[in-house]
Amino acid sequence: MTPEARERVLEEEGLETLRRASGAPTRRPPSVYGPLGTGARIGFGLHWLQLPLQGTGASELSLSSPGVFLGSEFRLLGPVTLDVWGFRGIPDGVDGGTESIGPSGSGGTVTALAALIGFRGSAGSSLSWAVHAGSMQEVVTFPGGDTPSLTLGGAIGQARLDLRLSGPWYAGIALSMAQLEADGQFVDRLKEEGVQPGTATMQTLALTWGARF
């Protein structure tokens, strides 16, 4: 160690000793949360849904939908956090179904609500990551309004990477994937015609912006 480096280390240790002796707070690495450990975000994303259908005249039902995400995250204990978010979108592409039950026209909505628990950590002074898993409920009303709505529910996992901007503000990107069981009037009508729906898969990719407090 050079004399200059040794002098710098001794100076920093001396300042830290004086801080402790005077009762002043010691320096700590920045936290990904503020004192209350809560955060809120809003963003825009794309939602994809694939529901396999087996039976005469049936093909996989696939749907894509742009929409808005609104979420909140709560610190429970240490790095453990609870993430709750909702999605509201309008289908811009619907394919497949059956010969007698098929979405047509324009309109419809996709509404989803998820509650997940997981971990948040830091990847440097300005980056943080989070992984969560939990359950999700979703309702799809198809374009045209003549087809009964489809309800889905099941397990979901999510990974998110956030970039700190300034103060409490940050921007992030999130990827979610879910395995959902189909139910509702749409499924009842399918079964009446001998069509059996399988387990649906869902993916979302969202860009979000928000603040932690």
C-alpha cells in the first residue's frame, strides 16, 4: 500500500470513529426503498393469451391486447415484498375459436388482477431486480359483444428490472408468465358443442414508471 493510500484509509477510519463517538448516523448503502417500503407504478404493456381448443371445427384461441398496468409493491420483511397489479386492455387481435363460437368485430376488454409475493434486491447503486410468484384472475369480453365472456385463473410468475432515475422515481421493465384454467359461459358453450379447452398460457411485457416511498 502506498503512503498516500494508507493516509487516506486512516483518515476515513478516523472520520468514521468520530461519527460513532458523536452519535451521528453512520453511512449506509442506499436502499431500494424509502423508510416506508412502499411503491407505486403505472405503465403500458402488451398481453398475449393462448387457449388450446380440442374438438370438431376448433382451433387454438389466441389474443393480443395492448393496455395499461397499475401496480403497488409493499415491503413485508427485509427483501420480501408483496406485489399487486392490475391490467386493463382492448383486444387488437383475436384468432381461432370454433365455427359457431368465434370472436368477431371490434371492441371487447381484457381485465386482470394479480397478487404476488417474492424478493427484491439491488444490482448496483441504480439498478434493482424483483422476482415474484402468486395467483391471477382474468376476464376477457370478446369483440362484438355476442360471445359470453371468458374467465381464467391460475398461477403467475414475474421478473422485473428497475432503473433509478432521481429521488424516488424509477423506470422498469417487467415480464410475466401464467398458466390459467379457463371457466365461464364461454367454456360452458364450448363443452355443449363437444369442444374441450385446455390450460391457457399468458405472457405480458410491460414498461413501467413510478416512485418508491
